[in-house]
Amino acid sequence: MKTILSQQQIGLTIKRLAHQILENYTQEIETVIIGIQPRGIFLSDKIVAEINKIIHPSSIKYGKLDITFYRDDVRTELHVANKTEISFDIENKKVVLIDDVLWTGRTIRAALDALLDFGRPAKVELCVLIDRRFNRELPIQPDYTGRAIDTLVSEKVKVMWKENNDKDEVILIQ
């Protein structure tokens, strides 16, 4: 077991990601942030809180997206659905999708499919805390990355949050 990001490093990374998202924020096209259920919302909640410290909280809308029934592996495993909370239209808006770990790209593909039920965005950007660069199965790349790491298929990346663990930490299990 190896620590990839400590609690302090995660805090700094979240601030950096929030600032990077704001660097690309313009009034010309409305921006919305959507966290992917279940694990991506821990990160998106923190990023949105940082953004709201910098600009007016009503400037960027925030939602949560459940992708359970859009996944292509739902046929082989039983998944428990989460709640989607998107109370706004995404038609012709810039959507920033947020998830904790990008690995194969299948979760993001499912999220893109699910988003279309809420409208056709003008642009979709991806923000992840950890980009596992190898073993991508789909041509999906993040626009905002906390940390890019090289891992083997046999290794696991575990993101722990204070909300469901004792501390914020990212570890690599070999």
C-alpha cells in the first residue's frame, strides 16, 4: 500500500482544480458542474465549495448524476441506484463532469449517455482527481487532472474521503 495523495495534497489539488475550472469560465456560455454518483460527488462537493468561495454561488449550477442504468456492466452485477439531482436544463451549456478516478473510460461513457436525457450540452469537459493513464478502453481524456499515475491492471486505486472514511487520502493497493 502506497499513499498517492495525502490529506494536505488533496486539499491543495482541489483548490487547483477549482481555479482551473474558473480559468475557463466565461459569461458567454453558461457553465454547470455535475458530479458522478456515487464517488465523484465527494470530489465535486469540495470543488463546488471552493468555487463558491471565489465567485457568487448562483453563478454556476451544480447537479449530481446517477449512471447506474447506463453502465454496460449492469448486466453482470447488481448495482444499487443513487439519486440524480439535476434541477436545471443543460441544453447548450458547458458541462463539467467530475469523478474521482478515470481508468477505463466506461463510467464517463455512461455519464455522457445519461447526460443526453437532460439536453444537448454545447460542450462537456471532464475533471478527475486521479487519471490512471494506462488501460483506457475508450478514447476519453480528462480536461482537468489532479494527479496522473501509471498503474498495472492488478493494482487498485482507493480514494478515501472524511465523509465515509476517517480522512481524505488516495492510496495505491498493489
